[in-house]
Amino acid sequence: MAMQQSRLERENLEAHVDLCAERYRVLEEKLNRLENKVDSLAESVGKMAEKQTTDKVASNRLVIGAAGTVIAGLLSTIVLLLLNLQTVTPMMGS
């Protein structure tokens, strides 16, 4: 966006200085708003990363718990089969 100088600003140094001061004030306000937005965005990204880590840990716990349940079920089935096999074997031998 090109700044157009007024005739007054070209001819009067004080007017030029005042207008430049106003332009810099507006520019600084815009930079401050941009900085606030970037800070807010950085904070949001940090929260999302933290939540993702927390969700991953919870998901891992869920998978480990499910795997433990399946292993416990398989082990109990094997033990039951072995006990039944020992019970059936003496009957066959008689």
C-alpha cells in the first residue's frame, strides 16, 4: 500500500513529521496486535501438543490393559485345559 504524500506534507516539514509520527503509531499498534495473535497461536499449539501427549499415554494404557486381559484369558484357558487333561488321563488309564 503506497503512502501518498499530501502537498502540505511535501512543503511543510512539521506536517511531515506529525504525519510520520501518526503513521508509526498506527504501525506499532498493528505490530502489537500481530504479536498478541502470534502469542495466542503459540499458546494454543502448546496446549494441543500437551493434549496429544496426554491422549497418547491414555491410549497406550488402554491398549496395554486390553492386551493384559487377553493374555490373562488365554493363560486361564491353558491352565483349565491342562487341569482337565490331567483329570481325563487317569480315567483312561483305569
